[in-house]
Amino acid sequence: MQIKLVFSKLNPVVFTGCLAALGLTANVAEANQTLYPIGSQGEFKGPEAYFTGDMQVDLLFPENETAHYSGAYVTFQPGARTAWHQHPAGQHMIVTEGTALTGTRDGKIIEFRKGETVWCPKDVDHWHGATEEASMTHLVITGNLQGENVVWKEKVSDAQYHGNRQQVEKKATSLGALAPKQQGIVPIAAFTASGDLDSLKTAISEGLDKGLSINEIKEIQMHLYAYAGFPRTLNGLATLMGVIEARKAKGIEDALGETVSPLPDDYDNLIVGKKIQTQLAGKPVTGPLFDFAPYSNELLQRHLFGDLFSRDVLDFQSREIATVAALSNMSGVEPQLKAHIGIAMNAGIKAEQLNALAHVLESKVSRQAALRNQQALQVLDAKTGKSSKTDK
């Protein structure tokens, strides 16, 4: 049974609140810009008739005579959700904190996170709310069509709420495909590359707890200066120093680990670098870019592959895990990310490990980094005809 909001029969507060949760009907005609100060439009708790659990609406702005949509922040406590409803002119939902769920009559449930948006077209029955684990706030921007912005229906049952939840683009995977130390490399590399030093502190501490030595973390950060630059590496090393001192003050003595072996006096980094580059790329590296700028490839061969990859504190697989994680957390480097995913596979990293790496990125770094990683994997699969996906 459809339950429509009947304007004349509702208490003014309930009327304003119910509409504002998913759209307002006030008209504002102003010749100049209008400021709506925080709290000026009011707030209210969701009526029990239309919501399950605790939720609050903070009104932001009403529709007006030229813009037929309104906005509000809607916060749901764990397990809270709307009743079934639809919008005659549709609605955008943009998560600002936490993780949101929205479901439709076909049983599909979309899980979306901070910064992500779901558009619900007009006349589509749906519900939205928080997960059972944590609260969620989203900005709803709701259209109005001929004086109507929402049609309420029956409440969502527990079975419908739990449903067969399907996360957007999320692949089931086992973290066990990566050893604990390999898992620890991922966020350290990602946050070193992005320069997020507060998050890096936590990642370093967790990496040390997972068994990474001080020298291994140093080597991860030194390796990344070829990709993220010396400023990020030096800031990362300084952050590592601070974490070690803070842990020492708490009585935690972290293992220093093995030191880098010195290179022989007759070491030729170009010869060694060409060999390592060819081994990891699967063939000699050539192409129009290197024809245009030949010295760029020589620098790669001498310095990246000859000087860095030949150091012995980290093996090739660990270096590629660090490289892929770092590039996944950087924007505008998709070609290099795709290339290094291929190199990682040539170094012996298996498909399930790459999927586990993406899972660590999503859980420890950001969904955006995980999506970059997975999109690069898909491009590589399409180009090579070989799938890096697993059935796990």
C-alpha cells in the first residue's frame, strides 16, 4: 500500500521533517545569494512510521522557484534505515561519513562509502540506511515534481535489510594469500607515496607488529623515491624515526633486521639493470617513448633496476608489492600501475595475492586506491586476454 504525505493533515513539524528528510517544498525567491547558516533550517528525528531505528535529519536548504530540489544531511545509527519509498523526481545520495546501504525491490543492495554517490531514478522503490556495524551520514538532494517529492510505503523487514548484500565492485578474497609482512608493506608504501604522514604512523606501527624490521621499512621507503620522489621518501623516513622512538618510550624494542650488502667494486649497474629489467618485464623494454628519450630508459636500467632492485633487504616480490601499492594510491600514474602489475606477476606474485593486495588497500588505505588497482587489473586482463581474477 502506498502512503503519500498529505500536507494538510500533518503536524507542521512532522510535515517539514518528513519532507526534508528526502526533500523540502518551501519556495524561496531571492534576487541575491542566500546564506543558510548551520542549524537555521531545523533538525528532527525520523518518525517511527517511516524509519526503523534511530536517525536524524539536519535540514540544509529548501527548493525554490527555479531550483526544484532540496538538501539535508541524514544520519543513521547502526542498523537504522528508511521504510520503502520512492521519489517522483529522483534523489542523489552522497555519503559524507561511514558506509551506506541502499536496496531495491529486486533484492540488490549497494554498499557505498564516503565520497561516493548513488542516484536513485524517479519512481524506483528503495530504502537506504546504515550498516549494522557503524553509523552513517549522507547528503540527500531530492527533486520535487508537481508539489510531491516522496511517496512512503511499508517498512523494510529485517530479511530485506540483511538480504544478499552486494558491495560495489568488491571481490571476495582471502588476506591469507599475502603473508603478514607482505600485508604490512601495502599501507606503508601507499601512505609514504601519498604523503599522508598521520596514517603512515599507524601503518608503520602495524607493520612492525606484523614482523617487518626497521631496515625493511627503510628499504620500502628508499625504494619508493624512484616513484614518489625524495621529499616523500625523506618525510617517510622521518616518520619512521618518530614511530620507533615513540614505541621505544613504551618499552617496545623493534628488530633492526639485516643491513644492505655492499655492491662489489666492479659492479656495473647498467649491465645488471638491463638484465633485471628484461627479467621482470618478460622481454627487452623498447618503445616510442624510449626512442624519443633514450636516456630515460638508461636511467631506469642503471638506477631503478640496477641500483634499487639489486639491493638484498627486500626481494623482487616485496619491492613490487610496495610499488603497486604506492602507485595505486597516486593519481595520474595509471600506465605505470598497469605496467607494474604485469611486472609483479612476472616476479611470481599470483592472482590471489594481487586480489588480496587490493583488499588491503580497501580496508587500510582507501576505496579509491583499491578501485585504481582493480581497474588497472581489468585493463591488463583485457589487453593480455589472461584473467588475474580468482574464484575465491
